[in-house]
Amino acid sequence: MVRGNLKKYWKIPVAFAAGIFFVSCGNDIEEIKALTENKELAVQTVENGTFHYTSRGELSNKLVAGILDRYEGEDPRIEVSEGFTLFIYDSLEQVEATLTARRGTFYDTEGRLIAREDVILENSEGNKLNTEELIWVQDSDKVYTDKPFILTKDQDTIQGIGLISDSKFKKRQMNKLTGKIYVDDPAPKDSLDGN
């Protein structure tokens, strides 16, 4: 007789636990639906890809990317993550500058790349720019940022906030500058005294 009563009482907690499980699962499924319904999915994903861009039949840029996701629709773009390097070529197809960053977004219709996180732009003359965000506009071949930056070449270091330059980093306008520039003394001190 004791066994019959135990079975009866055992069924109640099991039924209660099952009811809680199904109610909580229902909430989780609704939450998951809400999160994924508005999530845009990439139409193409490429891992460790290399992409060549030409202008009038000549190589102008090469992009090497860790992961590249292409999105279409209302906001068409390419999202690059896990690091990338953009090689910028001159008319003789020699590398004139490289742009590296941890991630970036390229808007194909605008021809605009926003490089983010550990951004480095280095030209063939040894000028090196470090910043956290740099925007490159393909049509005008301009790069710019309104973020803090550090420019180095040899012993010289210049810091500032905001700059505009060509992508080869040869013509540039920099704002709010501080830094150290070393200059060679062109003549011995004795020759300046007239002795």
C-alpha cells in the first residue's frame, strides 16, 4: 500500500518539472526568433582570400583578407575581419603603399573603405601612420581620419588628431600636431662664427 502512494506523489513533481521545461523552452525559442529575424546574413563568405582590382587593365589594388563577408540588400557592403592588407600599386604595378588593419568595411557602390583597429598605412619611402580608424576613398585616392594618429619615419615621430592624404601618403595635411623631428646640423659651429 505504501508503494501505491509513492507512485502517485512521484508523478506530480515529474509533471511539474516537465511543464516548467516546456514553458521555459517556449520563451527561449521566442527570444531566439526575435534575435535572428532582424539579423542580416552574408550572401558570400571567403576565408583567406586574395582579390585583385584593376583600373584600365592595370593592377591598382590587391586585398588579402582573413575573412570576407559580402552583404547585399539595402546596405550592400563587404565586411572584412581577422585582419587584412590592402596593397596600393603605382602605374608600373609596383607596391607604393600598404594599408593593414584588423577589420574593415568596404562600400562597393561608393568605393569607400573604412579600416578599423590597429590601422597601419606605410608607403615605399618608409613613412608609417598608425591610427584606430582610416577611411580610403578609391575614386579620389584619398585617405583621412579624424582620430588620433602617430606618424613615424626613421627617428622622427609626429602625433596629431585628424589628417587628409593621398593613399601613397606623399601629400598630406595634418592637424593638432605634436612631436619630435631631428634635423642634421648643416654646418659646423665654427663656420657660423666666421672663424
